[in-house]
Amino acid sequence: MRRQFRCLRPGQSAEMALGGMTKITWQSSESFEVEEAGTHHVRRGGLGQGADDPLTGLFAQPEVRKVFEVVEAQRHVVRPTKRSAGPNEIAVRLDVDDGADYILAVRHPSGAIQFIGGQEIGAGGKRSNSALRTRRTRNYAIEFRAPISFYAEKDVRRGIVGDIKDAVVDAIVIKVKDFIAKKTVDLAEAAIWKLLGREPGMKQLSIENGRLNLAPVSGRIKPGPNGRALLFIHGTFSTTDGSFGDLASAEFFGELARTYGNAIYGFDHYSVSVTPEKNASDILKTLPSGGIDCDVVTHSRGGLVLRTLNERQGDLSQGKRFRLQRAALVACPNEGTQLATPDRWQGTLGWLANLLDLFPPNPITSNAALVMHWVTWFAKVGVAAAEGLDAMNMTGAQIRQLQSPPSPAPGQYSALVSNCEPNGKLWARALDLGIDWFFDEANDLVVPTSGGWRIDRVPDFIPKDQIGAYGPGGNIPAGPRQVTHISFFDRAETLQFVLRALSGAPQHLPELDLARALPVSRSADGAVLPAMAEEVEPQVAELPAFETVLHRAEAAAPRKAPARRLAAHPNSSVFELIVLDPEQITRMGFPRVEEEEAEDGHGTPFLYAAYGGARVMVPFYLKKAHLPPKTGNETEDKRLKSMAAEMGQRWGKLFGFHRRVQSVLDGNPRARELSPDELRIFGELLFETLLPQEVRRLYDVARSREHDKLFVIFTSMIHWVFDMPWEFARDPERGTYLATEDVHFIRNVLTQTPVEKLSPRESLKILIATSEPRDQRRVSATEEIAKLRKAITELQRDGLIEFEIRKNATPRNLHHEIATGNYDVVHFIGHGYWNTKSGESGLVLEDETGNSRPLGGRPLREILSGRGIRLVFLNACDTGRSRRASGVETTSLAGVAQDLFGRGVPNVVANQFPVGDNAAVAFARTIYEYLAHGKTIAQSVREARISANYEKDGQSMDWAIPVAYARDPEDRLVVERKAAGGDGLG
């Protein structure tokens, strides 16, 4: 069979016969400008002839070549000078005549390898998902479509589009040898092990010719001369030899043998299809009926198997057979890993394949065939998750149970972890594979670093002197060669750490500050940023699993900033608060936050907080049904009952205050205004609800470190929670309102839409548009314009602001004005509207006769979005509220401000309630004044609230009525200026 390596021109297709009648048809995207580089041949062994050959690295490894047969590779040399509106993709069709299975491998410009399953083409050209069939005719057709991105870094061999002349995409058609004809994950795992000649079970370990030798144990294991047995437990997609093969040094193993004699064992087990509980039960069957004392060394998921054996003995038959003395947990995912998110395992396996490609040789290399079989199977079958993998799901039931009491005995565990900083090549691959979100906290390229020592969510449960950490912020220097998840055991420091952990000897390492998160390098648009200074507080609860999906659709164009992420903001002065609703997460297509549901069928909401490198996630109880059911523990049930009563009283008071505020501001003559004391009580209730317990402790750390420079960003997926006037929140201990005295309070909306990143300008250009339809209540637009014009005259005279006025705005003249005016700000004065049945909201403009002309949804977004507008200020009723319409299932929030903000307008200010004229003018005047002097959005909003408050001598609620949405609270619309004497304004 001839294997070819070829190039195509844009839109060109090529056909090639393979063997008998099997044929491949290639079709490159018309968006590529492809430079023909001639035809090259690939040697029959599957190896190329140079560093640029696509079959180096992973595809050159002997273990991988046992699984894959490369039948053809096409090289697409892309010139980045031309981009079409169509997708960047490569399409490949195979007309197969041998009944074999095929997949497509694509090497992106960054070097990232992605594996893609195809769609079978039936009669009449009908396509169907290519789920694995146990019976298939020899003749069939299959089509692959591979989208191509251009995220590559400058130091990657294939270059970055726009910086280097060419980018290279390799597409490789692969025939799968001995494919597993099983649809279910358990049968597939058994078949893979059988194909590779491996058998699960307990093995006795020894050294033979410098390699680890594994002999099956026929009976029960026995203790060594010290009265203990030593057990090694491997991780996912691995075996004992694959995880611990590098421990086979004569010196290290001789040290073990002097202590344990021949009682050194490794447990080979399935890790994909079965739970840690099943693994633990299988281990117990190999132990003496009278029990045995054991020391244990684990890697990765193996630590969860050990913890199940040790901490959940009551749930296991014959659990008391196992008696743990000491254990070394290496890279243990005690809090799970973001990579173990449902529906993401195909991408995770692709990431492991890329690690194999980048870091050979390593302990997992001997298991490359095992990993690649799984890559193939997941690409073909597309199973969303499996029980063994779900054990590492950060929000899964198994992690929650394992991180709850009973706890292990003190001093049993030592932990070894690594903080691996990704270089440009890793960043580029992560971006191309869509997993750059994983690097939002310190990790070893597979599991979060701090989770390695967090037992039962307690940061210092494992003593500080028994924790070793490689890399930045750690206590073991990694040196020039970083320690990754798959390279711990080839380091002398690791062998020394394990020996000391098993003997109980001191590690003699500098103690880690467990109250401070390890430094993190982050990426923006593919560029590596320096590590953050002053990281704080380790993570105290799991990250929500759907984080992986929220920014899956972020744009690749370098001029676009990514959509807001559900993670710590890269600026350490930002404190994020997000209310998560499991019902909305599922409706929006994200995996559920938790498995268990309350009695009414809905999961418990969560409050997520993040500051710097620290994250907290706690239940956010809204109603009694959200509380856990009766536990059977009288003390715990009383506590839950008390919590339910307190919760009901708290929300009842909040609703009562909220209704009164709304009624007063809506102009109800019978409504009674809140007294200063009542407003204080309302504010303190809001504060305590928004910042409970662990969240409050994290906030206090952030507040003490940032002083008056802290930005608080609030988001909620629950419409009525979002609609609560949190701007009134008041700190009862400091006696201060957050939004005016303590912090910069800004709102956000979860969205996948990117926003344009615009540079500050020299001055502000503002369009003031008004609408006063004859058939609507008058809004005093003329008077407001006059006051606003007078207030900013000095700014206009100084050249800081220029503005245009468009009265009686219609859709047509507003469209023309915005499309041609190059405005920074659009300030609208008029009415908003809300349709509770359809969910439609928008602004009320005028028609040609001067009557009402509602405009919302797509037409309004098209007029205002994508124009370079930096701020939309809506002084109109109902524009700042966020009620959910009846029957609307596609979003949790609806409202014109949220709609515009969520679709790309970077900053929006709108009103929750009607606001007084004087306060409205004071607010607008002040926000424009400070923006024009180069202050940030958040700073300007805070100063505007202060101004609106003293406009009525502090006796008004108007200061809290405007709601500010900002993608970046530190965005500056205008270049920052210094006042006379060198001090900035304010």
C-alpha cells in the first residue's frame, strides 16, 4: 500500500485508491489559500523524514503504531493573507471496501493533535453518527469534517497566523488495527486489555534486567519482615508498570526490599468502566481474611481507590481486612479534575494524547497503546462519561462523598503535587483543543495542584511537613524540566519523598503556606502572561463542571477579548460572586452541577465566589425543598430544620422590603418609604445573604488586601435573585454600603459572546437620543437634556466631551445616526417595555407619526452592537430588570440591558426602577465626567452613586437604582489624565 503526503489548492479535491477499491477524497476549505508544495512519500513503516513530518512524535512511538496504521497524510500549507466567511475546515470522504474502521487525526498549526470520528453515509447520501457497529458490510462510506483554528504561538514550529508567512495543517487518515467491536464501556475496557495481553489483578513486583517485573498473585498477599505489605495503585488509562515503571532503579527498589522483603505488590485494575468502590472491593478479595497492615503508594485516581479502602470501610464488604499505616498520594485528584467533566472525555483523551506527543519518554509511554485504544473508541462511539471517569468529576457524587466524613486517621497521608507552568507550545495546543480554561488554577496538566493535599476540603489536614510541591510556589525546585502529571516518578526527589513518607521520616522541606494559592500563569488570546502576584487562599470547594462549556465558543480572532469566564478574574483585585442554578444549567445545555435533586425535582442552587487564585462554592438555599432530606441523625435534622426556618424568615423579610422599595419608586401614593433604620436593616440582610460563611471569609481577605480598590462582580442565573437590588447591600460590621463606600460593585451576565477590545480614546463622543411618543406618558426628556447639557458644558469646553442630540428617535434615524456617527456612548431617554408572555423587551421609539414604535430583540441589537460603542446608558423604565418571561426556556434572564450586554456591548447602565430627575442628571453628569478624565467604568459608577446620593442630602434611594453591567470593570473609555499637581481626578 502506498502512503502519500500531499498538498491541495483551495477548494481542490483529490482522490486516491488504497489497496483494492478503497478510495479517499479530500476537499480543502475555500477559506484556505493553499500553496502547493509537491508530493512527498511517507516510508512504509509510518515514520517521516524530518522534524516537520506529521508522523513524528506520537505517531512514531512503537506502542502507538501497534494500534494505528497511517494510510495517507495530506499537508495543507495555509497562507494567512485571506479569510473567507466560510468555516476553516478539511473534509475527507472514504469509500471503504475492507470493512475496517477509520478515524481522522488532525495536527493543527500549533502542533495540537485532534482525533475525529466520522459520519457514515447511507443510501441517498443520508448521514448518521458513526456509532460503532458490531456487524458491518465490507463496503461503506464515511465522511470526516475537521474544523481548523489558528491559535498557534510564535515559538511553535508551525507559526502564528498573521505573524509568520505560512501555517501548516496535517490531516491523517488512520486505519484502526484490531478495533474493539463493543458499544458499552465495560465490554470495551475488557476487550482493550485482552488485545494488549494484559490481565487485571494483584501482581507481585520485582526487578528483572532493570525493569519492573509483575507476577500474578494466585492466593492472598502476605506481609513482609516489618509486618506490612507495600501496595502500588495506578491511575486512569494506566497500569502498574505504566505508572510506576520508573521506580525500577536498583537503589530505590533495594531500599524497599530491605523493608518489605517480597511483600511488594501492584494492583492492576480497570479505571474507566468501574468505580473506585469496585476497585477497592477487588483489592479486599486479595487480602488475608484476618486482615493485613499496608503501606501504599498511589498515582492519580489510584489515590481515590486508596481513600475508599481506608475511609469508606463501612460501605465495603470485608472492609476491615485493610489496615492502612502510611500512604504517599502522588498527584491525587482529591477534589476531582475539571477534565473529568461529563461530555468532555473525548477532548480529555485528546489532551492526554498530546502530552504523549510532547513529553516522550514518560511513565505512561508503555501504556500509549492503552491510551490510544481509548482515544479511538471514544472518537468512534462518543460515550459521554463512564463510572470510572466520573469518579474524578469535581461536582460528581463520588467526590462529594469521599470529601465528607469519616476522615482518615491523622498522619496517615503524605502528598506530592506539581504546579506545571505551560509554555507557549502547551498554551497553543490547549487553545486549539479548547481546554485553555483548565489553566485558570495551578495544575500538573491533568489535575489541580491544591486538590492533591486537600482531604475532606480541609487545606491543612495533611501536615505541612508531609506535603511536597514541585514548581512555582512549591517547596521542591523543578529545575529546567518541569514535572507533569505523567513524569513524577523519573525524579530522584520523588523517590526520596516516597521513601521518607513510607518510613514516617521528616521530609526536611520548607513548609508551604497553605493559606495562599500557588501562582498561576494565564493566557489571553493565546499569550502567556506572567504569574500573578499576591495569590491568596486555596480553593475550598469544587469548581462547577459546566465551566468547561461556558467559553467553548470563544472567538479566535486576536482583536476579540474572550467572553467572561466562570473562574477567578486575571486581576487579583476582582471578587466574583455567581449564583448557579442547576435547572438553568441543564436547560442551557450545560452538565448539571450536582447529581442529587431536591424533592421538587430541582437541584440546589450554589453561590460561587472567586478572588485571585481562591474559589469557594456553597449551597444557596432559596426554599425548603432545596435543603437535604432528613438524614436520620437527630442533631443534624434539628440543624437543618433551624436553617429552613431562618431561611424562610430571611427571604420573607427581603421580599417585603423589595416590594416596598418598588412600590415607593413606582409612585404608589399609599406606599410608605423606608426609614433610614429600615434601609439599614434591608441592606444588612442583603449583605448577609450574598456573603455567607466561607464566602464572607474570602471577601474579608480580599477587602483587607485591596482596601478601596476591590471590584465586586455579581452574576445570577436565577432571574428573581438577579432582580434583587443588591446595590443596597450594607456591611453591618463596617457600617458601610458596598456600592458607595467599600468597593466597586458591578454586575455581569454569563455569555459566550466575545466583546471587542477597544483602546481608550482622547475624548468621549456621546449621542443623546430621546423618545417621547404622543400616546405615552411624558418623560421630561427636554428638561433632562437641558440639565445634562449645562452639567457637562465645562467638559465640552475642555475638549473632553462632544455630544450630539437626536430628539424624537425613530428606528430609521437612530440607525443612521449610530451607523455614521462613530459614537463612544449612546444615552437614551425614554420608555422601555416588557412583554411577560413572549419575553420580548426593548425601547419605545417613535414612528413617523409620533406614536409609539417598540423596538427590541434582534433589530435593537443590530443597531447598537458591533459599532464600537463602549457604553449604552438607558434612562428608561424596566430596562434594568431581569424577569424571566413565562414559557421562555432558552435563557434565565431577559431584559433589554442584559440582552445588549450579553450580545457584545461591553458596558451598559440601566435603571431597575424609576429614578428622580435631579438624581438621574447627577448620576449621568458624574459618570461622564469621570469617564472623560480616564477613570475606569467601575470607578466612575461609584462616583456617580455618591453624587446622586448627596444631590438629595443622602435622604434618597435613587443612588442605588442604576444597575451597571461591565465585561471589564477596569475598562477605560478615555486615556487617563492627571489633574494639576499630579493627582488624578477623585
